[in-house]
Amino acid sequence: MIEAAVRRHRGIREAAVVRDETGALAAFVRWSDEYLRDELGFEADDALAVSKWQKAYDLSQRTKEAREATTGFNTVGWISSYTRQPIPSAEMREWVDTTVNDILRFRPRRVYEIGCGSGLLLTRIAPKCDWYCGCDFAPAVLDRLLEQLRVLPSIGDRVRIEQRAADDFSGFTENSVDTVVISSVVQYFPSAAYLTRVLDRAARLVRPGGRIYVGDVRSLPLFPVFASSVELFRASDEMTVGGLRDLIRKRIGREQELLASPAYFRLLSRQIAKIVGVEIRPLRGNAVNEMSGYRYQAILHIGAEKTAIRETEFSNWSDGRLSLKKICDLLQARPDTAMGIANVPNVRVEKDVLAANVLGVVDPASSVRSVRQRIADCSLAGINPEDLFSLAERLNFQIQLSWSSCRPDGSFDACFLPRDLVEQQQPPFIDWPVADASASVYLTSAPRAGKHRSELIARLRDHCIDNLPAEMVPATFSFVDRIPEVHGDPDASALLAAQRASNWL
């Protein structure tokens, strides 16, 4: 009765009402994109947001630094969230090199890059291709890129540059490219609906056997830890934990970029039939920074039928607290057998996770100095992903890593495959450990949607008051991206667990 009444509101697509730990009624709802567009003007806000990003990026490329940047290496605008200074060139070069190598392992021949920017990827990948089209929405950056291409005649004939929005695929025919690249762009999309529209149209463009490479995606599950790590880095020793918590909440609340959970990409094949396989991988690289620690690659494989999955047995890292030496011994003992390890602690973010946990439990009157000291006294057991790649290479294994499980502590899963059993250019799809149901409740952030959500909740609450007895009106209303089910009924524990995680600190 209660759920039916909630669903009768025109702004709601789906609803579940459960009792929380206190016995109060909690409503979880999925909103209607059409209602937000037609009644609340959300689509107009999308267009305005894209326009603002365009102007900001365009201005950054009209600076003296951009004009004087080295050909093929214009990193103006890549600013550290921690120091507010440009990310060091050495770290940017490693990021570029690992991303380029990641894409080139697929041997692309016809590439369409959405958001080509200053050509960091284009100038390195295009020489290996027969045809490469790069688009961007900022005219200044494209003018600068065209200037660079004039001094790179080896790729000029095979490269096409166009100014267009990410969701504009006019003039392209279906199945005309083998690779679409969208790297370091998703965070500037205005909404999840916009992202899905882009990926749907991109999938039509890619021929079977190709892929959509979505690179450098900001992780939604890791965002609370990231926000706390940035504010802790900036805080003075004398600041109280309570004051620091306020700063973290404000950072989370004012975030204007689009963050996505790996679960968003895993579930995308339910909406886009041409997606037959999905890889979710942490970034490569030795540098420990906000990119390697808090971003990932989503590779969407395109085909006519679902890709076969290789079943692999996974042991849990925490059962044996496997050091690098122990992993080496296990691999040497079974050189012809695939081995999976789940829940490997990630040294890149391990200290940040520990700090976030400490901040959540200590007295608000405590000083930041005491928190830093407490963290310094803790021993860490995390493993650097690059160390596993080096180990696999040394022992003649191929290794794949995955963040498909969406764990909020940044731990990853690893699968070692004997190299002589694997075709190098066609690595198998692994049956990775399944994510907890709560991981699929929130799939993306909703930048700029706060006022729309507040207005819709107010209307929904009034609707429930008018249509339900007072004791049946939910105490809280939460917007979710998905309502998981158990045996056909809403999964109350998953919904409540996701809600607790979202109410961090």
C-alpha cells in the first residue's frame, strides 16, 4: 500500500519502503528523468553545465603556459587536489605512457576519441592507426592542437579534428570504427543520463570485436576516502577532528564532477545490448597520486554475442594475509594453474582508508595532530599493484587486476594466468568475485541535482501526506539509482547498508 502510493507520484519510476534499524519507515525511490526534464528543468541545467565546463577549459588553453607547452605534452589544467599545484611532469608522463600502452594493446586501426583535448593520447596513438578522429568542445584547445599537428606531418594525413559535443555523433555510420576513446572526460559530463547517452551512441559506432575505452574515471565508492585524505593533507595539526569532519562534508557536498561506480559499467550491458564484456581495472603506474589511487579504466567490449567467461577459483587475501613473498611461493608451486586472489589491500590508498576510519571514531575534540600520530603508529599490509605485475612477468604469468567488486577500501582482485595458456592479444574474461548488492544501489553521483532532489522530495512528501495515513508516511526519502531485490522483493539490508555508507561521518 505504501509503495503503491509513493509510485503514484509522476516523478517516481520505482520505489521501495523498508523499516530501518530504529523501526522507522524509509523510502528509497528512483526518479523519472522525464519528470526532472519537463517539470523541473533538469535538461536545461545539463546544457548549462556543459557550457560552463567548455568556457573554463577554453580559457585554460588561452594562457601563456598552454601556448608554450611542449608539442604533444600540454598538461595545463591538470592540478593536484592536494597541493593546488600542477601535477608533476614525471607523473603526468607516466600517466600518458601507461594509458597509451593500455589502448595500443588492442591494436586499434580506426579510432574515434571523444574529448581529445591537447592531444596527449592522439599524438601517440594516431601514428599506429589507419584513421583517427579526435573531437572536443573547446575551440581554443583544438586550434592549439591543429598547430601542433602541422609540425607532426607523419600523422597529419590520417587525423581528423572536429569541434563537437560528446553526445553528437552526426555524420558517423554504425560499425565504422574499432575503438572509441573517452579518457579523463567522464567527470565533466553533466549527468548519468548524458553519460549513458554517449556510451549508447558510441556502441553503435563500434564494430563487433571492438571496444569503448573509458579511461581515468573517478571512483564513486572511493570518494569519501579521497575527500577525507585531501582535507587531512591540508589541515593544520591544531585543527580539531570535528572541524576537519565539517570540511570533509562540505567537500563531498559541493562536488561538481560526475563520479561513477564500477557497478555502473558492469550493469550497462542490460541497457546496451552490444556490450558483451566489461573490464574494470585500476590504473597502472608507480606514482602514488589521486589518479593511480582513486581512478580506474572501464573497457567495454562490443560484439554480437556475450563473451565466454573463464571460471577461476579465488582465495581471499585476508584468510592468509598474503605477502608478496607468499604469493610468489604459491605461484611457483603451481606454475601451470590459474590462481585468483580476492580482496588484496591496496597500498596506494591503504593509509587514506585507515585515516578515514580513525576520523570516524575519535573524539571530535581531538586534534588532527593526534590522528596523524595514530596513523603513523599503524603497520600497513597493502600491496602495490605494480609489484604484482613485476612478479607475474618474472614467473611467466599474465596478470589481470579488477575493481569490479566496488569495495570502498580500494582493495582489488588479482588473477594470475600461466602465460603459455593465454593468447596475448585476446586475454580471457575472468569470472571476478561478485560485488555486494549494496554496491549497485548508487551508481553515479548527481552533480548539481541537489536543488532538484530537494524539490522533488518536498513534493513527494506532500503527496504521501495527502494519500496515506500519518503513521504510514515514510520518515525519510532517499534517491537511489537501483533497487536490488531478493526473491522478487526489495533487498532491505542492501538498501540500508548503502544508505549508511552514503551518510559518511
